[in-house]
Amino acid sequence: MKIEISAEKRTLQGKGASRRLRGSGKVPAVIYGGDQDAQSIEMSHNDLFHKLKLEAFHASILTLSIDGKKEPVLLRDVQMHPYKHQVLHVDFQRVAKDKKIHMKVPLHFINAENSPGVKTSGGIVSHIMTEVDISCLPGDLPEYIQVDLMQLAAGHTLHLSDLVLPKGVEIIALARGDNAAVVTIVIPRSALTEEGAGEAAGAEKK
């Protein structure tokens, strides 16, 4: 998914200027990184607020158009009002095609209902992770990583090393030797109790 967002250069600085900016329906922001100095910008609150609801907005290379000049960026930080539906400030980082980036990307779990742990054993999928830190070149950045649970049995666990990664993508934790658990299927205590009761009743009949 290609996402473009527009911004304008911001000349006025300080808390008072930022307050007035927010009052006019704008959001103060900054873009930094690369071989250029950090630049203060402002953007439409409504447009930004709705784009922040998109999963891909947080895990994709975005096209930021500043006064008509476009450049690739990553969303790096979002500050929200503690109780209002209001974006207070956002940070973007410039992206260079030949330099690796570190990003958190979401995990999309498929075939849970068809896995033997759920379908046969009546287990419940327990998501230990919902996103993962990766390293890759900007051109190889996936919007998400798919986790197939088709073969997962009750009591079994998938780890980071079990994930099928797109070409050029590396999981940072694995590179450090940390093969953490991602997802498991557990049997509810109530189901175990019912199973035990059923076995006891069967033994009595014998």
C-alpha cells in the first residue's frame, strides 16, 4: 500500500505557536535524518488522524510531500492527547534506499480455526507477540509478516525461527540469539476438567 501525506514548512516555533497551530486544525511535526538538518513542518490534523488508523501507516515507507517536494519517510513517533482524540506531535525519519532500517512490523495469524490445536483439541490461540522488530533495506520492507498456524497442535509453540520471512528481511532478536516464542495453543482449564471428569466416568462404568 502506497500512502502519501502532505505537509508545509513550519516557521514559527515554541509552545505558543504549537498551541495556535493545533487550534487551527494543524499538527506540528518534524522530519529528521539523512544528510539534511531536522525540519519543522505542519500538517492537517484530520488527514493525519485518519491515516494513523491504518496499520500500514505505521509499518510502511510513506511518501511525505512538503510544499510539493516528495521524499520517502518512516513514521517514528506519535504523541497523542491523554484523553482527547487529538494528535499533538509526530516525528518522521528520512529514508535512504541503500541503508538498512529497523522497524516493528505486525504479525498476521492465519488458519487458527483449522489448526489441530483448535479444531481437534478445542484449544485457544495465545498470541505472545503481535509485532516483531526487523531489519532490512527500505525496498524490502513488508507491511506485515504472515504466521501460518495450520500445523500447530495444542501445547505446541511457534518461535521466531519458525517464521517465514520475505527476502532480505532479518529479525533483530534472532540475530542476537534470542529465539523467543511467538504464539502457542493452550487448552482451557475448563476443558481439561471436563475431559478428566469424562475419563473418570468411563472408568466407573468399567
